[in-house]
Amino acid sequence: MTDTLIPVTIAAAVAALVELYFYVNRRIIRGDHTVETAYQTGNTGEVQDIEPGLTQESASPSARSGMLIKNWIITHTDFDGFTSGAMLLRLLGSETGILFSSPGSLLKNLKTASAGLIESDSIYIADLALQPHAEHDFADCLNDLRNRGINVIWIDHHEWPAGLVNRMQSICRQLVVDPSEKTAAAIIRRMLPADDEHAERLLKFVQRRSDRDDAEWDERWRAALSELAYRRDPEMSETLLRSWANNEDSNVLLNYLARQGRKREQATRDIANYLHRREKTAHNRSLLVIDVRTRRLERDEKGRILFVMNGYQPSMMVGKQACNSQHGDFCIILWEDFRYSVYRGLDNDLYFGPMFGENELRNAVYRVGGHRYAVSVRVLPTLWAQIRALFRWRPAPEAETFISFLKERY
């Protein structure tokens, strides 16, 4: 066993030295050319932003010790999740804690929230689907909460597998799953007063139909929330979301995140214009493979190879922008070696629902969930797959397997 680990340890050390070299130099190598880019290094000639610290007064209330929490909100880390969270904060008031979750971490966060509650308190889950492979674990947890007198109100617009809603409805205090709505926020809007103008403003924001007078407000918050979605900083996210829920726009944190978000959107436009790999599917559709891992091989607009180390990652809009500019019917974005997204592009007839659930392809396990037009994909990698990923510039075999699966199915 020791003899086997020695070569792996040496290889890992060499890889670490290479990583350190590129980190110090912070460069993109284009074939035999070396070119610094502003979005890669941050060396734009401008005074660099300094992240504002969260003081005791500005820090998120549920992060402070001793806060009385009557209700918890668990919501997703995208625009719809943020909007849903802000609306629920308006509905439930200040004595409400908030947790941000992915579908994969939902069960853990549900248990975290329930640990701080007493009888007659409630947990609101928004914009998160129950993962079918964990149905029994969720049922046990929800039954425990119900027996303790804790109400669970679950609001979602993703598609759930047949029968799952009926099985969960008997356990939850209220379960509303409406895939006909494009956002969970639209469902939550029904729970707020009809004359709540700011709630209506929030709904228009997430539905991309803000009034003309709100154009500047919309752009500012969209840039800030885009940056939040990338950072996934729970305290920063909660602090800003409480300001958004209370319609407070004079905010140092908001201004900082909006500036950073605009820079990321510029990087998104730059990366969207790369010459991304194009695959033709069995049904003659055009599939773009958009690799935005922090270490990757790319081709610039002129087709020159980029060896990208410590690469700046774009926002989730890179798929839509790339499909629009390069005529892609749909795309797969490789965020990490084992985390991908699939988005509909120019072909509005694509339906990704049949992929939902757990799939095994060539001995690798993939968990897929989301919308009929956009899905997230997570691979459950083996230890050996994770070790191999340390030394690879090109997409992992697991990614190539899923790309082949998309080509065959669509």
C-alpha cells in the first residue's frame, strides 16, 4: 500500500508546484505566447475594491448569538431562490433565520434549522426540489419535525417524479409544487398582500419584466445578486437579502457586490465569445461544450489554444450568451470536474425532464435535477477519479461520458 502511494504523493507535489507557479504569475498561456488579461488578473490599472467587512451592526441577524428565531427559510442560491427568500422575509418578519442551500445539501440544512426550533415554529423551503434518491431520509426527517410540532411549508416549481408530491403532502404542513410557474417566487407572491408594491417589484425583477423606471435599480441588483450566486457566502447573502426585502438601496455591500458583478459579467461576455467545442447530436442538434473550470484548455476568438490556470469563472449566463452568439441549440457547462449544468439554447423544444433522478453511466453515478429547460448534474466520483483530476487539463472521462449521453439522447 505504501509503495503505491509514493508515486501518487510525488505526482501531487509536482502538480502543487505547477499550481503555485501559475498562481504567482497569474497568466494565461496562449500556445507559445503569454498574455495577461484584465479579467484574469484584476490588473486593470484601477484601484482594487476592498471587500467591506460585516460589523456587528451590519452582520446578518441570524448570525448573531442570542437571536430569537421563530421561523427558518431555506432557499436556493440563484436569482429565484434569492427573490423567494426576500419575499418570505417580508411575509415572516425580522425574527426569521435564513439558510442558503443546494438540492444536495437540503437535508443537512433542514436538520440544522430544526435543531434550533421549538414546538409551533415553522420551516419554509423555497425553490428546492426533493432529491428522489434521498426520499426515505427526507420522510424520516419530516415525520420527526411533524411529531415535534414544527410545521414545514415547502414551495417549489421544479418537476418532481410521479407520486413523490402525494407521498410528501401527508407529511408537510403545506406542499405546493407547481411546474407551470417559471419561478417559485411567483407562487410565494400569492401569499403576500396584493397591494404590496415592493413584492410586485421583486416578482417583476425575477421574471425580467421590471418597469422602465426601475431599469437602474434592476441592473444594480442583478449585478450584485449575480456575484452573490457565484460567491455562495451565506452571511453576505443574508445581509444583502434583508436589505433587499426591506427595500433598502443605500448599502455599502450592495455597491461593492454590484461593481464586482459587473466585472464578472464582462468576463462572462469575453468567455462566451470563445470558440467553444461544438458537437453534433444524433438528432442533428448543435451542442456547445463550455468548459469554465478554473484550470482548463480553451480557444480564443482566433482559435489559439489557451492554457488557463486559476481562471476567472463567469456567471451562469455564459451558456445563454454562448448559444446566442455561436448558434448552439443547447449547451453543457463544466463548472468543475464533477459538476455541470445543461441549458436550453436556441432550440425551445428541448425537454430535459427524462434525465431527472439518479443515472449510472459506465460505472459513474450522476444525479440530475432542475427544470425541463435547465438541469444541474453532479457526479459521485471515486477517490481515484478525484486524484486523476488533479493532473488533468482536459474534461474528465465522467464529463465526456455525459456529453456522449446528451449526444445520443438529443
